[in-house]
Amino acid sequence: MTQTSETYLTGITTTGTPHLGNYVGAIRPAIAGSQNPGHSAFYFLADLHALIKCQDPDMVRQSSREIAATWLALGLNTDNVVFYRQSDVPEIPQLTWLLTCVAAKGLLNRAHAYKDAVQKNIGDGEDPDYGVTMGLFSYPVLMAADILMFNATKVPVGRDQIQHIEMARDMAQRFNYLYGEHFTLPEAVVDDNVAVLQGLDGRKMSKSYGNTIPLFLEEKQLKKHINKIKTNLLEPGEPKDADTSTVFQIWRAFATPEQTAEMRREFDSGIAWGEAKKRLFELLNEQLREARDNYQRLLAEPGYVDEELRKGADKARAFSVPFLDRLKAATGISPLQP
Ligand code: TRP
């Protein structure tokens, strides 16, 4: 891998099936970046993070398989990027401990996920920490370890994750202050040009709202899901507002600028909802067909996916093993005979 001055890194929590929103917002740009040999990037399955939200082993395993197969099926170039499972890099949980010992509890008290859980408990008249695990509470420390383990400089994330990157910077600074300049301070990258897709009900497409269109549905199912996208009651022939339509929004995320302009004209001149949805199905089906076939093949013979992840873990550990040794030595944990 060619080392450039920027190192990109991002994690995907393995608690669900990739959907169109994940694809447009995170997967597609990452895969495009992976085609560039000068690009230094780490992409990983955050399966240790998954245990915080999901304690169903089958679901964690299945989600890991599906996410790994999705990225590979879409053509992630693993010669140029490091693609691995968090749990295959045992240096990450070890670094988590080193960071836990410099992370202020008061800082973690302010994490949104934890605060939301407490607020909800108070609202429900429960003990403030009811159902809150230490995993949820220290989530930002594990995430800081993910990032700092590879001295990533740029971390592409959604807006809701910016606070976690700020916390990682905080822990890095504290560690550097105590033990010397080991960590580079990471920055969040939030791309406002990347579409945040709406889901079936018009809210943000998200597994927590149950309004997603999974990325690799077979044709019939894809058609069915698209037909479920909420529209208004305007009849064929009545002009429709493209800018407030989920159908148009998803169209725009997949179409060329010319196709988008053409669809806007169709909306203005009153295309029927059924027709607009039919065209959206055709566009998506056409673009996803080849990758969907690859995906089905990879799921049917997971040996290839396992092998790719093993290679990825080897590459990651070529970096993390010596770096962790150095960090431990800095804290006073090293062979006793100097
Ligand atoms: N917390 C991130 C999310 O829910 C996933 C994640 C885990 C991550 N570790 C990371 C993202 C490190 C960026 C960097 O989306």
C-alpha cells in the first residue's frame, strides 16, 4: 500500500443488512476511493461495537457476512485498502484499555448515546442508568482505539458520529501529553454532497426506523419495496413536486444528471406515481444486478470472504502489533530486562 499523508478509516457496525442509504452515503464513495492506488484507507467491520447493541449471535454473524460480501461484491479493491474485522485485530481492545485510563469519565458522561439512554430512563421514571451497559458507556473509547490504532487522519462518518471523533482527539491529546507524541489527531469528514437518502416513510432511511430498502433484494422484492415508498394522492397528469418526493430523491442518487433533469420534467408534467416507481425499479435493478449476482455467489461460498478478511487482518496487524508495543512501552509496560 502506498502511504500518502492522509489515512482514511471508517467502521461499519455489524448489526443489520446494508441498505440503499448505506450504499449511497458510505459504501459507494469508499469503493470509488479504493480504486485509487495512492489512497491509504482502512475499512472494517465493527463487530465488537455490534455487541453493544445486539446480543443475538446469529444476527451478528449473519450481518458480518452480509456486510463483508456486500463490499467485496461491489468491487472494493483490497489491494489498495485494508479491509478487516475489528475482532481480528486484538491490539484494538488492548489499546482501548490504555485509552480508558486517560479518558475522563466526565467526558464520556456527555456522549449523546449515553445521554439519550439516561434521558429516556428519566422520562420513563426508571433509574437513570437502567439497562445501560459499560459497553454503551465506553463506546467512544473503543471507537477512539479503532481510529488511533492506525493513526488515521480522516474519518468519514455521519453527523451523529462527529462527537465521537472529538472525543478520540481528546484522548489522543491526553495520551500524547502524558507519554509523548504517539498519536496524530483525527478529523471527522462529513460530506455534505453525499445524499442522505429518505426511506419508505420519507424519514431518513435507517434500520432504527424500519423504513429501509435493502441493497441486494431480489427483483420481485425490490419492486415490492419501491412500490411501498410513500407518495401523495396526486393523480396521473397532475404536476408533482420533485423536491419533496422520496421517489425522485432516490432516483437522483442513482441517475446521471441528464436522467435527473429528464425525470424532473416528467414530474412537472404529471408522471403517474406507478410509472415513476416502475422507472426507479428499472434504474436500480440495472445498476445493482451484477453486484447482486456477485453477492449471492459470495454468500454461497463464504471461503473467499473469510480469506479476504484474513489477508486484511494480516495487513492491519503488520501495523498494529509494533505500534501497540511502542505504546505499551511508553506507559511502562515492556520487557523487564531492558
Ligand atoms: N460508531 C460508528 C457508527 O455507528 C461505527 C464505527 C465504529 C466507526 N468504529 C469506528 C466509524 C471508527 C468510524 C471510525 O456508525
